Amino acid sequence: MVISGLVFQCDPARVEAVAARLAGVPGLSDITPGGRPGYLVGVLESPGTEASVRTLDHVRAIPGVYSVLPAYIQSVEEDRT
């Protein structure tokens, strides 16, 4: 599993619409204002690196999203015993 803390830079005029779209993306959670106009932060949990990349590509294509920056990334091996 890959857990990422993300910063989303968005069009300030569209930040509420972007937040609503992000809230509907599977694996994304805790979408909150980032402290400055046009910024949001959130957490992405995905089963692996490839899934993370696919989700990030999808999120970057949302109208009003300028960039997605990782603030934290951790790969966690699941206990399969």
C-alpha cells in the first residue's frame, strides 16, 4: 500500500468545485483547505505505485487543478500472515 499526503494547487475561483470532485475520487480522503487561497490538501491511499500514478494522472486532469505536489509518500508492506 502507498500512502501519500498531497497538496493541490487550484484555481481559487474553482476550489470548492475541485474539492467536491476530489472527494469523489476513490482512495482520496481528508480533502481540506490548504491554508492559502487556491490550495487543498488530502491523503491518497492506493494498493501500489502504479495505482497511485493512475490516480494522480486522473486528478491532474480535473478542471481547475493546476498541480498536485506530494508532501509525503510512504510505501507500507501489508502483513499477509
